[in-house]
Amino acid sequence: METEADSPLLREHVLCLRKHLGSSWTDLAYVLISESDIEVIKNQSYNSQRDFASTLINKWREKEGDNATVNAMISALAAVSRVDLAEKLRKINLDQRKETSTFVDESVAEMSVQVACLSGTKNTPSALKECLRELKGS
């Protein structure tokens, strides 16, 4: 399983950054991308800070590729004193891991029922009916 350090920036992370970064996108930009890229972004005629933030994130991801991770963004946010936002990203990561863990646990339980049914350990008619009910219920 991935660690926080190598977790890719997910859609949820990007949406969170767009929503909460505000005008501090410029401070963050100086940590993440080149000054020439920052000038290009500043010269765009966007309608909101969110648009600037989106462009910054996209430029950073293009530049960094697989190194554009949650942990790298958290470090950059900490460097510009946006620990509040870094914590929001950590929480998203934690929530994602909980969802994945729950899904895996449920899948393993379902597979156990299927194996028991298919392996013949439940080979009486009533046991097979029970297997079918369990499979339909999962």
C-alpha cells in the first residue's frame, strides 16, 4: 500500500486546494514552480483565485510528474505557513485510506463466502441456499 509520501494528488486534494488556497497561491507558487511560470499565470485574466490555484497545481504537476505527491504539497504548504490547509490534505488522505480499507475488508468477506460455497464445504441443500442468500445480500 502507498505511504502518504508517495500518494498522488487526487481530485479531492485539488478541489480542497482550489477552495481554500485563496490569494496565498502566489506564495505557494514561489515554492513549487519557476518565476517565469508564475509570471505567465499572473498574466492570465482569470475570474477567481480558484482559477489561479488550478493553473498553479497543473503547472506543478506537469513539472514534477510522479513527484507531485500529497506529501510534497503538504511540505510546500507548511513552507508558506498554510498548515491549516496541509492538515486538510492529510485528513483527505486518511479518509481515502479508511474507505479503501473498508472496501477491502468487505471484498475479503464476500470472497470467503464464495469460496466456502464453491469449495463444497457447504454442500447440503440448506447450506447451498444459505450461500445463495449470503451472496445476494453482499
